[in-house]
Amino acid sequence: MATADQVLNAQGLLAEFNAKGVLAAADVHAARLICELWAEDDEAVGLAVALLVRALRAGSVCLDITQLADVTKATLEDPADDLEWPIPEQWAEAIRRSPTVASGRGSTRGQPLRLVGNLLYLERYWRTEETVRHRLDYHGKATVHAESDATPGSPSSPVSAAAVRRELDALFDDPDLPADEPHHQRLAAAMTELSRITVIAGGPGTGKTTVVAKILALHHALRDRPPVVCLAAPTGKAAARLEEAILQTMSGLTAPWSTTPVPRAVTLHSLLGWMPGHRPRHNADNPLPHELVVVDEMSMVSLTQMAALLEALRPEARLLLVGDPDQLASVEAGAVLADITRAAPPAPAGQLEALAALAPTDRPVALPTGAGVVTLQHTWRFGGGIERLARAVRTGDADTALEVLQGDATDVRLVPADGVIDPAGLRELQRLVISSGQRMYAAAVTGDARGGLAALEEHRVLCAHRQGPFGVTRWERQVQEWLRTAIPGYDAAGDLHPGLPIMVTDNDREAGLYNGDTGVIINTPGGLRAAFARGRTPMLFTTLQLRTVTSVHAMTVHKSQGSQFRRVTLILPPPESPLLTRELVYTAITRASEGVDVIGSPEAFARAVTRPANRASGLGG
């Protein structure tokens, strides 16, 4: 019997690979259409096109035609060893000869595919990648220099090196940083004065948001008029956290920096005026008005979003990209932050000399990772088991990671579970769920939006899968059952009730709600409202404004990016799950500030730690 994703009239290799579950119906249909339009009758070429479409759905931008079979098999839950794959050399040659393929970087006759070296692209994605490459190169080479005799002028002008050093000395006087450690936060701030594009990379707790706040204070202090600044992030939740963290840091600075104005953070979609199916309102013909654009949570930004952002920048604008390249990449194709940070060329000698002139004299000199890239090293937020576990996972050291999980650390632990996880044995998880749920409900029924949102960030169940025994759907039901049992009248008011945590699942620009935003339903004198964190004060929406929301007692690890919880419980699928990757586990455990529980088998955890996602891209080359 045919499955729901099986194409009934497919033939040849496409039919075989579709029947084995390697190809989805969408992959087959796209390949057949392309081959039909370009009169390509070679089955091997059709299979390559389908595998390319499949790879795009999984986040890669291109595929190496000499490794098509190996790369695809590495992503399969079932390797399908009985399939007969084309001979690699003959397969690659057939692709090179195909009328569907344009070779090299020159002009084309409108072919849908592009082959550059051994990398096969859909033409649209190749052009998008080229846009990002050229714009990064253009802005990256537009390096400015702090002048010894310059005076503060427009926000984009160079300023006196002496003035920059004076502000850096005062802003980054950090007695808690060991004297034998270089000051990478200060280096990042200095870099923004010397380069049009600066990338600040670092794990959780390394002070990325703190240095952004100080960079804003630095830019205001050095110029005779405030620069036009924008703060942005891929999701509303991430934008709200960015704004809130910067305000908190700014309030802790001394005058005059503490009075630096902080703009309201927005989503990238809102910043660019991006509507589905339309060109962004801000583009090369209508650039953004900002002189400094800060984008946080860059690991979540796709190749398409990055291209649109770079096209919308003014030539003289500065761009500050902030994020953790070891986290999960965007749901859409591309791993832009990882590509930029890992393939950045060495910093030019002139930039190193200028940075050295601004470095402190009482500690080792901090060096950029590459041209325009600074990687923060010192962890300020947490230590203990979470930090040691995150470090081991990031470096792919499964043995050390398991030692930490199974050792005597009080803030991380492994709850062994093989096969289907039995909720009856998860007393600690049930306790955490009920504890945070009770606080959220108590705040919600009294109309306490801040209290409800604080309880929302107490604990979260994170899953790799959406469906199945290890997926969000199953654990969403389980958490709801625990809460109904423990909290009298918990959901008596219906589907939308006080204390219900919710997540927006689609963008609603008119309402200012975006995919991934999380909030809580509360009582108010005017009836039920949905409260969402938005920096300074929570924003309230009527239930009629909630077009597409779902409850969020549990969520995917992907959806958790840009969020922070006091405690996290990660539900691991079996070792053979193709979703188990190093980036997934790293992202999940670094969402927690105080505690992490991993529920699953040691084998599944070790498999994930040793398996990087490896999204294919030509941007990093």
C-alpha cells in the first residue's frame, strides 16, 4: 500500500528512492518538473536534482556532486542499503553534461541549476549566496580608522584614537576579569570603530549582550549627535530579550553612559518590511535609515534573510552581528553565522595595528578570530556542570560530556531511558512542570502579567521531534495532564484559559506578533488577554488578535532559540534519529541558566555529540 508521501506514477530511480523513504513527494515532483522542462531524460540527473531539493529542505544550500550518496546516507534514519546508487564518477559526469546545469560563475541560458566546482545549486540559492558573499566583501573591506587628529563628527565618521581609548578604558574596567586573560569584550567594541562589519561570536554567558550595550554607549559618547541605531533579532522573543538585557546593562553603567537611549528592538521581518511573497520594503533602492544595525541571535538567520539585510544597508552603515555559531542554524537554508566565523580570512595587518593601539596595556592583547570577527572567551553567567557540559558538547567530546552528565554535578544529570519513555518514572520532571505551572496559573488568575511571564521562563520541556513518542505533541499532552491533575480548575475556562502558555506560529505584522513569540493567557478587568514580553513592559493582546497560536508546555529545540529558562528538560530520541546532532544538544542545554535534565539513553547522547550537522554551503569556502 502506498504511503501518504509516495508518488504513485513515479518511475525509475525517483520511484525507488521515494518508495524507500529517501525522497519525499515534494523532492520527486520538483525533479520531474525541472527535467521535463529541460528535456533531461537521464534518471541519475533527476535523482541528483531530487536529492538537492531534499538537502535544501534540511538546511543545506548546495551539494557536492562527488559525494551525493555518502552525504545523503549520513542523514538517513534507515540507510536503505538495498538501494542501488549510481556510480559516483559517472553520476558526476552526467550532471556536468546536463542541459539543466549552468557551469561556473558566468552567465547562463536560464538553467535552473548551477555547478560551481563540484557544488551543485539551485540557481536561486547560488545567486543569493553570491549576493551575501559580495556584500560581505564590500562592507568588510570598507574598514575605517580612528584618526589621531580627528574630532567627533557624524555617527559614521572616524573619531580620535585618543578619545576611543579613553572611553574604552572607562567602559571596560572589569576587575572581575582575571588579569592574565585578554579582554575580548573590549576588543569587540574597538572593532566596531574600525570596521563596517563586526561579528561578535560566543557561547551563552560570555557577555555578548553586555558588550552590545557598551558599544551603543561608546558610539553615543564619541559623536556629536546620537547615531540612528536599530536593534533586531529573528524572532519577537529574541528581540524582547535583547532589548531587556541591554536596558538592564545600561542601567548598571555610570553616567553619562547610563542615559544612552536604547531603541525598541524589532524582528528582522519588521525591520525590512518583509511581507510573504513580496520584496522587502527596504532594499538597495530604499535603504534602511540606520547608521548602526545590531542583529542578535544570528545563528537563526537564514541565507535569504542575510542577503536581504545586506542589500538594505546604506554603504556607510555599520553592521554588528551577534550570536553563537555552535547553535542550531536557521530552519531555512543556510548557516550564515557559522560560515562567516569559521571561514573569515586573517585580520589584515593594518587592522591588527589599529586594534593594538586601542588595547589595554595591563593585560595580554586580545586578537580577533579573523577579519572583523571577535570570539568572546570568558564565561560570566554560569559555571559548574552546565559550563563543562556545554564545552564538551561544543568540542565533540562525548566521553567527557557523559562523565559530566553522570557525575556529581548538581546542575546537570542524565535520566537513562531506553525505548518509549514512561512518564510514571519521571517524578522530578513532573515536580518541575507542576511547580512552574502553579506559579504561572496563580499569577495569571490575578492579572499579574510580569509574574506569569517570569513563571513561563522557569522550566521548559524541549524535544528534537515534533511527532511520535519523543515529540512535542506527545509531551504537550503529558504536561497538560499533569497540570490538570495538580491544579483544580486549571483549564475549566476552555481552550484559552488563565495560565496557558502559548506560542505564535505565524507572522502577524499588523498585531506585532511573530512566529516563535511566547506568552501567557491572563485575566484582566476587560477579559482574557495574552501577555508577551516586550522589553520594558509586557504587551497585552485580546484573544481575538491571536490568529495562529498553540499551547507551549513543550517545544522543539529549534523553537527554543532566543529563549532562556531557569531549568530545561531535554527529551532525546533514539540514537538512529537523523535529528540528533551536536548543535541540537548544545542549543538545548545552553537554554538553561541553572539546571539541565537529559532524558534518554547514553548511546543517543553520545551519538549526538559526535555528529555535527554539516550543512553544505559555498559561503564558507
